[in-house]
Amino acid sequence: MRAPLFIAGLLLPAVGALAQERFGLLHSNYGGTDITVLNPARSAAQWPWMDIRLVGADAFVWNSLVAWTGRERPLIDELRSNSGGAGGDLVMRSLHLSRSHHATVAANVLGPAVSIALGRSSVGFGIRSRSYVSASGISPELGRFIYEGLNYAPQHGTRYHDQGIRALGAAWTEAGINYAHILRSEGFGMLSAGINARYLMGHAAGAFQITDLDYTVYDTARIDIHELSARYGFAQPAMNAGNGWGADLGITYERTMDEVNDYRPHRGGAGCTPQRYRYRIGLSLVDLGGIHFAQAEAGTINAGSLSIPDHGDMRVRGIEGIDSVLAGATNWTRTNGLRMGLPTGISLQYDQRLADFAYIGLAAVHPLSGRNSMRLRRANAIALTPRLETRYAEMAVPIVLHEFDLAKPTVGFMLRLHGLVVGTDHILPFISKRDVHALDLYVRVRWMIFRSPACGNGKRSRTGSLAHRSGTKDMVPCTIPGSGK
């Protein structure tokens, strides 16, 4: 029974459906509105003149604590089957380089969005609903108790001291605007900067953050908490349970194939053809800001010398139930209001042209979240992504390391046919019987318009420039390549 339950636990967020970073689509020159999620400056010299997203959905689950192993068939077959007979067991994973266990669950439903190039600038608008859960700071010993239960005898009688344990979650809808601008285009270099600004409407939130936990589990019944310092908060689900603001900041530099003196994308002449590059590098700060839930129940707990005679018979229901269990708390403070920080991170991206239509990208994302903060924790990840791309078709194969888990890299696959995108950063569980400790999937339905009205219908004269018809309002082709004049 544990295997089907594990599947349900992994896939529940998808019902609400962000693959975490969508590395297969991250570097694409035809990624549309998606390329601005991790670096808002990317849209400044976007290759399609206009990109329209109709709808999309993402789901991402990753954890370092447990894995489903010993399956009899691939996950895609199990999901289509109603027999529930795939077999397999839940096993505890080893930590490798990390000193604590982490888990991340993220899901998105993406509504309409548009991005349009306006000469040296671009503007975009969009809406999406997000849900995010993160757990961090779970020590190997606490992880063993979570997996085995408090009846795990080998750890009985030992005093443990844990710090910085966090379990946070929130759901919200955001409406945002993107603005990017080419700051400088001279010689063979082009520098751009961009910003995303978003209004956030919170729907629900929950948080439990333990600063210090000093405890001993003596046997199958008794547990002593020698010291406990914690904060908590809970906002009941509602359409407008909270509100706030979010932002992303980014810059990019491109080393181009041709000179880009005063380059103006999609504005006639050299601007009607996407500017190819040898390499592109970007740096960004993402998901700055947070949401304030004014009516949330919250508080702090400071307890010492608290003894629970029978942990197997505890019945905790709501705040009153917690109050009765922690009757020996030395200090309990209740307040109203909870501020939940967005999963802030810093990201570095690099994309290298190998040949016509062939590229390889490298991206790294690192969380910016203190271990004692009420800020959702973004997953740590590094990805190497080779890809082939044209206007109407694209394929990428990202190889991703989450939380420096060198023993378990994930391999994904992304396929784009014009504006239809299907991808995952972890495809192997769907097509093989390998252990499952993560799931990832994203889909997009978009429409791209490649040429602006200023570039006409794309017909060219014998000299290779766009033909200008006398007496019309068509833009006169550039007399100086790349000048836009």
C-alpha cells in the first residue's frame, strides 16, 4: 500500500498545477514568456517579435529523505493502471554531501501572458497561480524518526540537538509586468537589463520554524523536550487571505556573431533577423518580496523541561490541542499576522553556441533564505543542457543536480513544436523502473509571431534587403547594417 500512497503524495500538487526551473526551456531563444521567469532581461532582444501564452501548467516534487524502489513497471504504466499492483517499497535515502534533508513541492497554473518587442525595449504581461512547500534543516536523526517513527529503538536514550528546522507552505496568484531594455549595443557586444514586478494575492499559508530543539526519546512511550524555541503561523484558505509584492532583477551580456552598433530588434534591416551570438551570460535575483497574511494565527513558543509520557497517544487538534500538549511551556506568545517570504534565489546562466542550431547551456540556482526565516526555500540546482533549436521545432536534454546530490543526477527531455511545449527535468521514472524520489513535468500552449509589421512580409530585393514599395508606408530598409536608421 505504501507505493500507491507515495504516488498520491507526489502527484497531489499537480492537481492544483512550476517545474522548479524548467531547465529544458530556460535557455531557449524561442522560450517566449518563460525565458523571463529566471532572468527578466532575456526578453530585451527576444527572437520572436511577439509571444502569446494561452495556458500552461507545471509540477515539481523533490525530496532527499525517501525514495520508491523495486517497482515492477515504469511510472507512466502505473499511472495509467488502476490495479495498484506496481509493487515496490519506500526506502530511506542517504544524504551524501548535504548535512540535512530537504524537500520541495511546487505547482503552477499559468494563465494568459504576452511579450512584445518594441525596438530596444520589450514589455510583457502575465498571470499565474502558484503553490509552494519547502522543508529544510531536517537532521539525519530526525529524518530517521520521521521515516521509522518515534519507536525506532537504535536512537532511543540519545539526546539530540537540532537547529534551523523549517516547514513552510503558501499558495497565491500573481499578476506581473516585465520590462527589459538593451542598454548598450556596440561592436560585438550587447548588454541588457530587465525587471519583473508582480502584485501577489495570497490564498493560504502555513509555517512552523524551529530555532532550537533539544530532545530525547527514551522508549516507545516517553519523550523529553529539554528545550524548544519555535515560531508558527497559519492562514485559513481564502480568495484574498493576504497580499504583497514581488520582483525579479536581471542582466545579460551577449557576444554576438556580427556587429550590433545601435541594434534595434524587429525594426527593419538587420533588426528583422534575430541577432546570433557566440555566447550569452546572465545574472539574476528572482522572487524577491513576500506576502502579508493579516488575519493569520501566529505566535512563538519557548519551552523547557517538557515531558510527554506517551507520544504514541498524543491527540493534537488545532491551537487548543497544541496548548494542552505544551502546558509546561515557559513562554507562549500569540499574535495575528504572518509574513511569508517568496522563494528568493540568485541565478547564473551561460549559453554557448556550438554550431548552427546547436547550443549547450549551463545554469545554477542558489537559495537566499536564512535557516531561521519565514521565507520559502528555493531548491539548490545546477543544470547542463544541450539543445537543438529552430523556429518551429526544438529539443533539449537537461542534466540536473539538485542539492548537490552527485549520486542521483536527473535527466530530462523537452520538445517544442512551434508554441506547443512538453517537458520534464526528470524523465527516467516515467520510462524506466528506477527509484523515484522526484517528479517533474511542464506543458505550454503558446503562439509566436516572428516578424513585426515593420519588417513587412519578409520578401527581399535582389540585394538581400527588404524591398521598399514606392508610395507605401513600409519602413525603408536600413542603409547601414545594424544601425536601424
